[in-house]
Amino acid sequence: MSAKRAPMAPPDLPGFTYVDLLGSGGFADVYLYEQQLPKRRVAVKVLLTDRMSSGSVEEFTAEANVMAMLSTHPAIVTIYQAGVAQDGRPYLVMEYCPRPNLQVRYRREPFSIAESLRVGVQVAAAVETAHRAGVLHRDIKPANILVTEYNRPALTDFGIASTTSAAAESAGLSIPWSPPESFADVPRSDPRSDVYALGATVYTLLAGRSPFELPGQRNTAAELIHRIETLALPALGRADVPVSLQRVLDRAMAKAPADRYESALAFARALQTVQIELAHSVTPIDILDDHLPDDIEEDEDDGLTRVRGVVSINPDTTPAAGMTRPSATTAPSAFAPPASAFAPPAEPAAADTVARPAMAPSAYEQTVRRADAASMPLDETVLRAPVPVAPPFTAGPDASSFALPAAPVAVPDGAGPAPRRRTGLWIGLGVGALVLVAVIVGVSLPGILAGTPDAEPQPSGSSAPQDPLSLVVPAVEDVTGAPVEGGVRFTWTNPDPQDGDTYIVTPVTITDVTAESEPVDVAEIVVPAAATGQTCVDVTLVRENGRFQQTPTRGCTP
């Protein structure tokens, strides 16, 4: 939103305290409020008084209903409630996303390929979810993609959204990211129009400008429309962009809708293919499909696309678990405590949820502190140390079942061997005691008579306890940078160097991570200079055994 007019005074909303103005647009103002219960900060979008025609109020109401229907998706801004203020202005209470939106960020500097692909897949999944609900967004652009506290994109501003079955003309559009059919004498929109806007948005993140905005030339609305309708998509001009990614964007932004990807899902899968080609972490595609049965969770493409149905929660479940099936609430646990201490466990049914026995904690179990959310992959999986299984359970052949120790079996009278007499037992115990005494006397008596020689200590049967301090990896020190040819050279000091030490270096800016981490085995690196004027890096010391310092050490140029 741009401040082209003075914002209206914030409305008085019961249960909310005004904090600040977030932005002003042509149809609404957005304010930051603090909700009293539950206590949290929220963004409140308020319709302007001079825009309160019957049509605009209906559109505002439609936006509230559309966002409420879709906002459970992780890449769509959550709407909490809607209402009418005491002065008659309609308002929406939405999730507050404090980080800069994607328009603010790309204008600072282009995105990395890894982040552009991740954001593209996540937003495309949100758009696919909207399409499956019968809703076109029709205004996808970087400014409408906010960023949550957890560094996840969140699509917003469904103010000009429409149902996919409607043929109404566009109520508004953003020219740099709109497809050619939006400028026809009779504008039209369909799911492939949103696919075009998705491709244009990813292009913008990579290029640092909208697709048909030419640096050093006139970029008026009329000239942009002419280029969108007639010119081929300009090359990104980045040496690190693979040809496959350029082809994906070319197809997504084809002039004819029939030449584009048939759906947002197909576009997201094409971006996943590029991630695989570049050996990046593959971003899952989260899609909500209310047409699936309640008890079905369907994974496609080896888990890269997650299509989920409506999940029902049994309020009586303690603790509450995601999907509660009737069989799980009625079937007995396979390892419920038996009435008898030696009763064998019942065979679990195929559909039952099998409760595992308690696991003994690892001898040196640690709490791993992650780095800042913006500096690491999201789908990263932390590999924990193996956890031994606590006795008395033993793993079965298929590693999914456990067996209790064999229970004693009662023998009927007259069956099997005769009972053993106790006389033999007492004789055996007596002989054992005599042997033990003889050994003790044989070992200790000569030493007593001849004196105790200075012998080397015998090794103990148990190992010495490990020093907890040896498990702590110290932080690198004195991370300093100096300009050199080709960028900035950073050096640092390892306070306790050991064989096999390596370092993970992540170039950053003051607020956001802008490049992927790079491993090095020496205490120096040359990184490109940041366009903002100050270049910073985070350095993490990694031991040969995989342990690493808890918090990276940051260093910046003066």
C-alpha cells in the first residue's frame, strides 16, 4: 500500500487497543491493534467511509468470507474475525505479519534462487487450494505476499477475488504482474491467469524488478501493457539461474493461456523439479481438499505433495491427537498393562494404533538450539542419537513388535520330569562357597605375608564418566571483514582448534539472510559485498563428530 492520502482515524473497537498505522490504500486503511483477550497483536483492515457503496461493502464482505474459508492454509493470512465498528465502517481482524513483505524485500536486492523457489512452491500451493475451493485471486504480486514471524510467506488481499465459475470483468488489477487477457476489450480470468501472476511474481523476486520493467527506459502503464501483450519474456540475466528455471517461467507466463501450466499445482511441481536438479531441499506442496473423506490422508509424489482432508479432533482425546478414528478410541492398546504380571500381550489389530513402550533417554541427550529461522532450511531434519529400548521389552523380527520375557508354564501333576530334590541344591551351594573362600585366601594371603608390592592399578570394569565440558563446542572469535578484490574477506579465530574442524559461513544482511550457507575448512572466506553497504556473515564451528557451536558468531564490515 502507498500513502497517497491522509489515513482516517482508527476506529474504536471493543476488546482492541490501537497501536499504530500499518498502511493506507485506495479502498482501506490497515492498523496495528493489540487484542486484549487472547493477548496478541493483530492487523485490522478498515474500509474507507467514502468507499462504502453497496458494491464495495459486498466486496468487503466477500473478502472476509473468502479469507475465512481459506486462511487455515499455512501460506494464506489468517483472519480472526470481522465486524462493523461503532462509526459504521466494516473491518477485518487478521494475522499480523511483522516482517517486510516481498515487494519491500525485492526492491532492496534480488532473492536467492533457493528462497525464490521455496516461496514460489508455498504460494502456488495456497493458490491451488483457493482454486479447489472455487476462488480466483486475480491480484497475485509481491506486495500481497506478507511474511510471518516464522519467515513463511502468507498470501493476502483477496479483495478482488472471484469464483472460478464467474465470468465477471476484473474489478481491479496490478499491471506489471497481470496476464495479457486482463487487458482485452472483454477482460477474462481463469486459473491459468493466476498461474501467469505466480510466474511473474517468482520472476520479480529473482530479477529485482517486474518482468517487463526495463531499466533506463520509460515504464508507464501503457508501455508495460504493450510489452506484456507483444514482447517475449526477457531473460533474467543471472548467471546462477539454470536454463530449466528460465523455461519454467517462460511457460508459466506464455501469452496464450492454453500454453501455460494447466494449474498452480503443475507450476509448483515444475519448481520442485528445479529444486531437485539443484540439489536443494524440496519444498512440500500443502493442499487442502475438502472433498476427501475425513479419515484419509493422501500423499502423492513420495510426500512432495500433501493433499489433506478435513481433520476431526475428538475433544475427549488426552492428549489431543490430530486425526481421531473410531477404531482407535475403542480398540484396546496392544501393550496395555495385563491383569497378570506374566500375561502375554494381545495381538494388535492391523488398523489399531500401537503404543510403543517407554524409551530410555540417551546417555548424553541434548537440547539442540537452532539458528535463526531465516538462516536455515525449514525442512531440515535434525538427526538425533539412537535411543535404546528400555527392558524388559525386546524387538521382534519385524522391528515393529515387542515380546515380553517368557512366562513360566505350570506343569500338570505327573507330566514332565520329576521335581528336583533340594539336597543337590544345598550341596552345590556348599561347594561353591568353599571354592570362593579358597580363591580369596589364595589371592590375599601371599600378599599379606610378603607385603604389598607396587603393582600397576588394574583397569576397572566400568568406563570413567565423560567430561561434560568436552561436549561443548566453543564459539569462533574475532570475525572481521575487509574489502578485497571480488568482495569482502572475512577471517576469524578458532579458540580450540582440533583435527577435522570445519566452518559453516552464511552471508547475511542486517535483517534477512540473503545467501545460502557455505562450508569451509579454513578460517577465512571471500563473499560478495552486500548492496546495502555493510556486509555481514554468521560463522559456526563444526567438529569432526558433527557437534557444532550453539549460536553462530556474526561479523560485519565497518
